[in-house]
Amino acid sequence: MQTALRPTHRITGRVLLAAALLAATGCGAGTTDAGAGSGPAAGASGPQVRIAVGIDASYAPFFLADKQGLWAEHGVNVDLVQFAKGGEGADALGAGQVQMAGNSDATTIGVLGQNPNIKALAVYEASGQYLKVVLGAKVQSAAQIRKMAVVPGLSELAATRYLESRNIDPDSVDFVTSDPAEIPALTKKGDVDAYVLWEPWPAEGKELGSRIVGTTGDYGLSYQHWLLSTSSWLKGHEDVAAKVAETLAEAAERTEKDPEAAARATREAAKIPTAQTLTAVKEIDFGVRDFTAKDLKGYDDTARFYLDTGKARSRPDVSGAVQRGWLPDNTKESR
């Protein structure tokens, strides 16, 4: 999927169904790949780590690190595995099919009950602008929303908070669960009235006649992306995880300084138009850092959302998942 790659690694094909991935449990690492082949490129050196990523511009630092050979420079052999939804990447992490992942805070918190082994090591981006509210062409205001398309996790949380900000009871709206790529077309057909999603799906909705009416930041909601791993894998691989975090820190800095390079890498890796990534870099604050007390309060609010709405049987154990202090303790970048 990517051209001119260094010989130490390559990006594997997109994995669109978590079920297909989980069916491969117990097989070789390459069995999770779809289309582009399996495993690292010939001649790769350093410890290998498979990292689950999404297929949108918010993962630009990962793609830039791959394009510019930064993983190898930091002494780690990375194989990026693309997923259509963040929850699928988290499931793959919990199943041991990948060793690390990038995922949103809200989506990860939602799967902690099923994957208590997951650990969050650092924040590498945050934004209140990247997710956008989209209304169908015939929907004049939020009051007309009867059906709202959502993707479990961050999208559903964002949709719920949007309705609440407009004094609409979320229970009065039918939430229709769907894959991100299907939602713009569903909205065009009138099967759903609105959605809140990350790019490129708002832009695609606009092309099909829908309207972008705001961002999550307009009603006080921001998201973060976490660098994830598992307690079982970390036990023998703290040094490898630290190298990944250090590489990502450098790549995030380069993404902010050279959006054009990040956009080219993202286009080659995930087929995202250059203009979309350039816009995303303006909308997203990229940078690797440790967790703060303010962060933890926000995560607790998200955990309460899952419990209060019945989406989790018990409150997700955020304090057990978030490894505050891991980054400065393990990486030279933060010392």
C-alpha cells in the first residue's frame, strides 16, 4: 500500500472485520493481513512490533514515521496494520494479534471491560475540531433528528453529547450502528438524519449533499488518542514500547512542522487526499505527552457515560488502564 518504503518494515493491508481477525487467533502473525502480504519486509532489523492504526489522517504521525524510516532509526521494526474502526484495533490488541495500537480515549474506555489487559502509555494527539456534526440535506435543525448513525465508542459519545447540548433527550433518537464508510451514503438516502464522525466521512457527506454544521468543540467535547499496549506484552518489552513512543514523539513533531510530508505519507499509506490531511493537521494538536490530573477527570466522565447508558456492566477501570508516569519513567524524550 505504500511506495518507497525502507526495508525494515511496511504497512499491511486494511483489516475491515474484527471477526476475520479473531478467527486467525493462534495462526501466524501474517494471517491478519489482507491483500498486501504478511510480516515485515525482508532484511528488517530490531525487535518487531505490530501496531494497529486507523485509516484516517489522525494517524499521520505513524504513516510519516513509516515513510521516513524513523522506526528503524530508533531501533525498532514496526509493521502497521490498518483497521476501519478503532474498536477493531483494540480488539486485535486484546486478542494478541497486534502488540500496540493507537486509539481514541473514548473508544478504548468502552472496551476495557472486555479487554482489561489494555494499558494506555501516553497521549499523542488531541482535538475538539476533527470530529464534525453532519446533518442530512433535508434536516434543517437538530430538533428534526429522528435517526442518528453512530460508530460504537467515540462517535456514539459525541452524538450523545451533541443531542444533549441541543436539549434533546438521546433516548428520543434512534441510534443506528454502522461502519464509518457506510454512513455518508445512509445519510444521503435518508436512512439516517445525522452523524458525528472524524474525517474523511464529514467531507464525503458534504460531497453527497449533507451539511457540516459544527465540531465537537462547539459543544465542549474534545478527544485524545492514546498509545496502547497490554500488560502481558509490556512485561518483557518495556524497552521496545519506549522506542515506539520516542519514534512517535519525533514523528508527531515532524507532522506539525512539515504537514506536506505528513500528507504525502498518509496519502500513500491510507489513500487519504492530501488536502484532508493538511486540514487535519490544522485541526489536531499532535504531540506525545504524559497524562495529567485534568485528563483523568475527563476519562472518569467518559467511564460514567458507559455505565450510565448501560453500555458497560460495571464502570470501566480507567485508573488501572492509564499508566500515568510511564512515559517519563521509560523514555529519554520526556526526561
